[in-house]
Amino acid sequence: MLQKTWELAIVTCLTIARFPLILLFFVGALWNVHHPSLWLFVASTVALVLSAVTDLFDGLLARRYKVETQFGAHADPLMDKFFYLTTLPLLIYIAEKKDHHVHGTVILIMTLAFLTRDQWVTFLRSIGSIYQVSGKAHWAGKLRTAINLPLFGAMYVYEECPVPLIPPLLLYLAEAFAFLINAVSLYTYTRYYWPYLVKAATVVKSSKDP
């Protein structure tokens, strides 16, 4: 029993740790825009990478230790939303400061597409909860997160690294693929929750109705 408690604590801490790590990335990256330095760029990148690592390992360890909880199932997508809300607007700001207006526009459209998907899935989960449907992430959501976390890191490196490491064409292709997976994820969740959405939208007749 004590071992399970410790295992659950480890998994929960990994999930929650994403929040301060993203904050550290945000502060460091924003500071680096105005006061560029190699160590600040590296520190910001490390914070971003560690955030991605916690997202990978909290789910793996939860399944391995068999300590999956409703809290974890809901906290994980919440941390993902915070990741998007923090990272994408910052990347737009950095791209515009660098006069990369085309890339900034792409990230702006990405922000709208990704956050719209997240709000829609949150709505679907709230409908599903009425009928006691699990709100845990599906394979499409997990694949989307697995792609987006390293992609956002690559986008940051592309914009801020003192030495050009990522070819623009490669980055744009990766971003196009992320758009595709976002659409697939949107479709997958909608299809899964559709029966409950229809059921919730159906007018329930009372016994007093003619």
C-alpha cells in the first residue's frame, strides 16, 4: 500500500511539474528576446524539453505502476492546454520580433486551430461526463501531443538559436503535419462522443407532455 502511495505521488508530481517548467521556459524565452544570451537560450530550451519529458513519463509510469486516476486523466489535458496557451502566443511574439512575419502568421493560424480543437474536446468531455463516459485521452490526442511537444521545441530553436540548425522547409512540413494530426484528433473525439452529443441535444418529454 505504501509503495502504491509513493508511485502515485511520483506520477502526480510529474504531471504537475509541467506547470512550473513551462513558466520557466516562458520567462526565460521572453527575457532572451530582449537580452539575448546563449546560456539563457539553453536554459529556456532545457525547461521546454523537461516539460515534454514529464508529459511522456507521467502517462507511462501511471500505466506501469497501475496508478491511473481520474485526477490524472483530467490533469494531463489541463497541463497540455496550459502548454499551448503559454508557448504558442510566445512563439508568435518571437517570430514577429525577428521579422519572420510569414512564420508568425502560420503560428497564429496554428494557435486558433489548436485552441479551438482543445475547447471543443473539453466541451465533448463535459457532455460525456453527464453519461459517466471516461474523459481520458484517446490515441489521436496522445499522438497529437507527442508530435506537438517536440515541434514547439523545434519552432523555438528555429526562431531563437544563434546558429541556424533547422531548415525552414523541414519546419514548415512538420507544422503542416501537425495541422493534419490536429484535424484527425478533432474528428476522432467528435466521432467518439457523437452519440452522447446527440443524446444530450434530444428533447426529453415529460410525463405531462401530450
